[in-house]
Amino acid sequence: MAQKTKFKRGDSVEISIKEDGFHGSYFVADVISPLNDHEYIIEFKTLLNDDETKLLKDIVDVENVRPLPPQIPVSSGFVLYQEVDVYDNEGWWVGMVTGRNGLIYYVYFASTNEEIAYPAYRLRLHQEWKDGEWVVLSKRRK
């Protein structure tokens, strides 16, 4: 079994939120401190607390924390059915390219059954953090 990645205070990470309405999303946060072997205290960089006066702090399970993915340049554009992340609503959302019109890409989100158009600069290749390594899938999993 692969050893889990350990994060320390000040590390920038991405948090996967599994709550309704957030499936398939990743939000950038800073580690405030490890709480125990299974949890971290984090502060989101873009999400605010309920009264919207401060950045949201939360306790998250280690299974929902990953390092920031490396930036992979996409010189020739994204291809049909490629899994991508789209920056929208303060975070990255996993979707699949379903069409293109110039620099505008149509992305389908299975979690909401929506197809939305985005400019290319809002997309990045989707990467999965598996066993301590980044994995890029060329096409969406069936």
C-alpha cells in the first residue's frame, strides 16, 4: 500500500468536497495544521464563511486532500471526450469536452447533467492523484 502524502502548515493543496452540489470539485486551500493522522485543519483561498467576512476554515479528511496538480501546457487544444477541470464558482470542476467552437469549449458535467461553454483559459487537463503520483487520463472513464 502506498504511503499517504503528508502535508505541513502553509502547504497549498486542493480539497475535494463530497457534499451534494460539490461532487467533482476541487478548491484550493492552505494547510493550517495537521489535526491527527486522518484530518487537517485548512483555510480555503476562495470560499468564505457563512457571514462572508473571512475565508472559510474547515477540518477535512486526509482522503480529500491532494497536492496542487502540475500545470500541463496544452499546445494544440483539448480533444473531444477529454476529461478536463473547469475553473468556475471559485473552484475546479471535473467535466468532459463535448465540443469546440474556436477557443470556446463545451464541457459536460455528469454531476449536474449540464453542458456549459467556457473559454480555453478556464480549462486544464484533469489529473488524478493516485498512489503518490499524478495520472492523466486521455479520455473519460467509461
